[in-house]
Amino acid sequence: MTLTTDAVVVGAGIGGLVAAHALAEHGLRVVVLEAAHRAGGPIRGGSFGSLPGVPLDLGAESFAVRGGVVEELAEKLGLTIEAPAGLSAWGYAAGRAFPLPAAGVLGIPSRPWAGDVRRAIGWPGVLRGSLDRVLPSRFVDTTDLGTFARSRLGSRVADRLVTPVAAGVHSAPLDRLDVAAVAPGLLDAYARTGSLSRAVASLRAAAPPGSAVRGIDGGIHTLVNALVERLDVRLGARVVGVERAGAIEQVRREAAAGAETGAAAADTVGRGDADWLVHIMNGQVLRAPRLVLATRAEFGPLPAAGAEIALPPAPERGADIRLVTLLLEAPELDAAPRGSGMLVAPGTTPGAVRAKALTHATVKWPWLARRVRDAVGPGWHVVRLSYGRIGEPTPEPTADEAARDASALLGVDLTGRVRDVLHQRWDGSLPPPTPAYRAAIKQFEDAVRAEPGLDVTGGWIAGTGLAAIVGHARGIAERLGERS
Ligand SMILES: Cc1cc2nc3c(=O)[nH]c(=O)nc-3n(C[C@H](O)[C@H](O)[C@H](O)COP(=O)(O)OP(=O)(O)OC[C@H]3O[C@@H](n4cnc5c(N)ncnc54)[C@H](O)[C@@H]3O)c2cc1C
């Protein structure tokens, strides 16, 4: 059976949902096809069995304010945005805990000599880091974050400040992170200012004051719920192939004719021959003039008016991440001993701590603290520990091990205080945005953009994180949104 619609979106992660929502706002009928039995990918809600009324995020829990796109969307969907409590995050490196310097980007300090930087990396680190202000800006390899940060600011800054933050967020070593992908705007600012710390200062000055991230009252997953409610999302619908409805020669003729007459590629959209046929595993076929791939297609290459478009090589497998969320009865944590949480540098905690990050969720998110207090009274806390880095064996922490790690990181004995626990696995998530992969993606995206009625979005194209994905996915409507 073939169903005809205006646009088909493959994948109901945040990228696909936002692209579909933007197309629907242009008055198009959109169908979203999702292989899994729930939407949202790593944006997922849940709750403790003992506190069913208190929502929790079991994956992504915040978004970067960069660009203002996620806030705009959340407001449009009627959700309440909330800033994290003003407490700083802490770092843990070389066996020491310290508040992370306030004025940084991905742990890169804007003033390497500032008091909070000195307390974290000591005088030798400060002296080396300050050289960044006088070293010539040319002849520096800026492709990966590790080489860039190390050559400008030295290894203490790279290992103790940048690694816990950047490698914690992306679950990959610094040398696997493409600078342009993980720190948008940083390279332009570096070219303008001639120094990495000055570039960070200029990005911070341009950003809204206060924290660079926000949450949503009720959890980030409410964003997915709100989008799904407004869209036609078909769950359990795995797409197994796509093709053009007409003979590919016909499509090519149309595209060539369009090019000769100077018509935009989009002009061929809506002529039946150029329609896409999208095959679902259950045998159903959807036909539409517009197709958005919001996940890395497992079925390529893509039929195209020009030469076939080969899919970019698969990214390096991301880390197997384990999240352990603990409900703790521990009034000692009311004092927020380590601010909103900690990011742990790898290899610096012999024996004791295996977690790579800890979020003190009831300190970080006032909405969650209110709900937990209303449900069970004061003195109860939610703490989330994150495990798993590229190149390490997959960790399988038990609740007791996680509680031991939390005790070490928070400096409070939490033995016997666990009242409930949630385990969440994210296998192979967060493939590292290596410079080679980003270059291949750029080439692929350019080829797709030249193709009438076809677009791609999602983290595999736009880079990890809601700020990058939402902005990219909304842009699709400008290219594919016009009704023909
Ligand atoms: C543990 C964790 C914590 C994170 N925390 C944050 C955070 O706090 N803030 C932040 O900004 N980002 C965070 N991220 C990153 C962020 O969640 C992701 O970058 C983002 O959710 C990816 O969205 P996406 O739409 O690109 O991909 P996905 O959400 O992976 O969506 C792709 C969808 O396509 C579906 N699919 C695949 N193949 C097919 C097929 N053949 N047919 C149909 N459907 C198919 C998949 O089932 C999936 O649902 C976190 C990620 C993880 C893993």
C-alpha cells in the first residue's frame, strides 16, 4: 500500500521531530517514521519506582543557550525554561577537586591567570597558559581540540581543565574532537583575536550573561513529548530503502532543465516523477516530494539526479555510556558540597573513582528539587553518575559502586543512603566528531543540498547536542518548506 504525503522524515530523534515540526509550520503534511517504539533517542524521561510522580531525564538533561534556538522552540511549545542554580560545576583531576573556572568555554579559560584557574592548575600551569597571549597565532594546528589547546595553553590547562569538560561532554579524548564542531565560533574568534584565551573571552562576552545552559521544568524530554503530540509520528516503522518514483533519467532531465533555465532546485519538487518512495520494513511505502533523513541511513547510496550520493563513512563508534541515577536520603547534601556536580579527568583517580561525571541534579535543577521536596520532604537528593569513555571496557557499575564514587566525589559518606536507583544504557552513543568525519559530512551535505526534495539533519550532520541540531533542523524548512 502506498500512502502519499507532502514530506517524509526518517528518524524521530530531536533532529527529525524539529525538522518535521518546521515543515508542518509551513502548512505541509508530514509523516515521521521511527524504527524504535518510542521517539527521542537519547532524550528520554523516566522516574524512580518509589517516586512515580517525579519526572527525571535519563539521557540529555540540558541544552546550550547558544543561538537561542532551543529556547525559542521550547517557548513556542509552551514549555517553561529554567536556568540551573547559580552554583559552579567542579572538576576532579590529579586526585584533587576544584571549582571549574567560571569564565570559560569547554573548560578553556578566558583569563589563564585568574584566581580560580590558579587554584585548579597551580602557578606552573598559569605561567604556561598565559603565554597564549603573546605566542604568534600562525603555525598552530587548530583541527583537533587537544592539539589546539595544548599548543596554545599548555598541558596543565588541557589535562586538568579542558579534558574533564570537553571529554566529559563528548565522551571522547580531546584529540578526537573537531574544534569547529564542538566549539562553534571559536576558530573565527581565534582568527580575529590571535589568542585562544582571548577568543574564549570574546565568545563569553557575546553570550547572554550567566550559565550557558538551560533546562526545562519537568525535564528536557518534555520537548520530545510536546513535538510528538503535534506530529504524525509512526513508531516501529523502520525504513529499509528509498528510491525515486520516476525513472532516474527523467529526474536528471528535470534537474538539468532547471539548471539551464536558472530555476532553483526546489522547482522540481512536486513534479510526480521526482517524488521519493520510502520503503518501510512492514512492506508499506510512503510517497512524497520531500524527504528528510534525520538519522544515518543504513540503506544508501542515495538515488540522485546527478551521480548517486554515497553515504559518508560510518563515524567511529561512540563510548558505551552507563548512567546510574541515585535517590539518596542524605541531608548533608543540602549544603551542595560540590556545587552542581563534577567532571572527572580520565586516569587521574587511581583505584577509587570510575565515574566520568556526576550531576547533583536536585542542586542543579530547582524544578527537580521542588518536586522531590514536595514528594518526600527535605533532605532527599537525586545524584546522577555517568560512566564510559572511548577505549575503556564497558563499565557496569552497581548502585553500591555508584554510591561509593558519589561519596568520594562529593566528600560525604553516602553508604547505606541509597533509597532507589535507575540504570540507563546508551551503547555507542555520541560518536566523536573527528576532523576527518566532519570533513566527509560536509562533502556529503553539499551533495545532498544540490538534490531536489532531499535534505539531511540530526546530530550525525549538525554535530552533537540540542543547540546544534535544533538550529540545523529548523533551517530545513527554508529549503524544502515551500509548497509547490
Ligand atoms: C547520555 C547522553 C547524554 C546527553 N546529554 C545531552 C545534554 O544534556 N544536552 C545536549 O544538548 N545533548 C546531550 N546529548 C546529545 C543529544 O542527546 C544528541 O545529540 C541528540 O539527542 C541526537 O538527536 P538526533 O535526532 O540527531 O539522533 P537520535 O536521537 O539518535 O535520532 C535518530 C532516530 O532515528 C531512528 N532510526 C534509525 N534508523 C532508522 C530507520 N532505518 N528507520 C526509521 N528510524 C530510524 C532511531 O531509532 C532514532 O530514534 C546526550 C547524549 C547522550 C547519549
